[in-house]
Amino acid sequence: MKVYELFTELSSEKRLAILRALDEKPMTFTGLIKKVDMNSTEATRQLSRLAEARLIEKKGDGNYYNTLFGKLVISSIQDLNFISEKSGYFLEHDTSYIPPHLLSQIDALSKGEIVTGVYNILNTQEKLSEGLKGYFWNMSDDFPRHHLPNVEKVLEQGMEIRVIFPKNLFPTFKLSGKNMERIQFRALDEVKLSVMTTNRFSMLELPGPDGKIDQNTAMFGYDERFRGWCENLFNYYWEAKRG
């Protein structure tokens, strides 16, 4: 099957509804009609098309199933759904600095909240950072200096802090020598995106059309998938892009 033929099959909201329903569990013809709110004539036609495209199959137990190919297709659509829903954001933000294996899982950010305005972003960070425990990882082209007092405090409490910054930024740090030794550093020639991740939340900032990190727009996430994705992004640069 050519990719344009696949997109033709996926261009119907009704066929997509059937694939999504079968992704949850196998269903009988009657069950599908109720689930996707479709009359029997229309359902028969759409099921026939999906079967011909080998996206679904009917087995001996009378239930319809997504084929292995259909399962792969519907799992891949999740990324496209997220990208489409956030098209306004992605039109203005460059994702090329996200490694391919994470870009293919970008729907992990689907429950994220977009916050605009530098003041709102800083206020959100400040609010979410209260009472943090465990770890704080941050990659940015600039250090959030308003966090310095809190950084000193949590270092004394034993929090793990890792930071990735451009090489030319390190001389500007103003922490005590003792606490500087407690922070784990990585230096890159340049940093083109910003990621902050903790045990409670994660934040992502991508470069805008001018190639600079857009510090006026940030995506915050609180669920495990969002935070795990951001942790993997941070670790990619921590391990694979050492300066």
C-alpha cells in the first residue's frame, strides 16, 4: 500500500472511529454500530473498505479486530492527532532539535498545558517548585536566577540537581563554592531548547522562527508520560551530547 492510499483510508472520520473503537477492544457488528453511532448500511460499507485495506479483520468468534498493521497505524495516528490539534503552536516552533526516537513519541505531550507570557511562565514555575523533593534537571540557554535562593536551599537538603547550559554561561553562576560542587554540570557549545523536569512537573520550551528559545511560550506537563518524555529528552543531551 502506498502512503497516499493509506491516507485516503484514514481520511474518513467514520473509519477512524471504527479503528479507534477496535483499538479499545474487539467488537461485533452490532456493538460497533452502537459505539460509533452509525447505521448498518454505512457501517457495512466502511467495514468493507477497512477490511480491503487490511486494517481490520473479522474472526471466527464474530468479532472485528484491528490487524497487526491496523494496530500499528492507529498507534501512529496519535502523534498526528496531537500535532494537528496543536498546529498553531508547531507552526511557530522548531522541533528539529528533538531526537527522532522522541519526536516519534511526541503525543506523550498531549496532556500538556501551554502557558504564554514570561511572567505567567515564571509564576507557574515558582508555584510548582514549592516543596520539590528528589531531583531537579534543567537544560536551558540561561539560568533562572530568580530560583537561586531556592537552589541553595534544596541543595542543602540533598536534592539532586543536574544542569546543561552553554559553555559561556558557567562563569556567570553565583552560588557558593560548596553548592557549586554539589551540582552536576554538562556544557554544550550551544543549547537550542529548554527542558525542566522534576518529580512533580516538567516544562518544555522550543525555539521560535528566529532560532532562539521562545521564552514567552512554554508547555507544562504533570502526568507520568509527559514527565518521562522530558526526562528522556534531558538524558539524550546529558549522555549523547556531552561538551
